[in-house]
Amino acid sequence: MFFIKTFGNKTVKELRKKQGLTAQELSYIVKVNSGLIRKIDHFKIKNVPEPLKSKIEPVLRGR
């Protein structure tokens, strides 16, 4: 049995909705502008620029 990593292939919106968060709530948690979250909502998590990715990834993973 092997583990397929699919977290990086999901969009920010999919992962955000899975956690039950709105864009505004996620922006409040990671302390960024809500417009920025809406702007990257359609990006796959692996394509999000690094400073922002390191902030939102733990939240979207549920940690």
C-alpha cells in the first residue's frame, strides 16, 4: 500500500470549504487581507506563493 499525496492538488477554496471557513475567516486567522484570500482561492495549494503558503497550509490541514 502506498500513500498518494493529494493535498497539493486541491484548490485553496476546496480545502477552505472542507474546514468550514469563509475567505474572511481564513484571512482573519492568518492575518492577511481578505481580498488576497479571494484572489488565490482558485489556485492549487502547490501554486500559492511561499510566504502565504506557509501561513495558510497548517490551517487548511486542520492543525
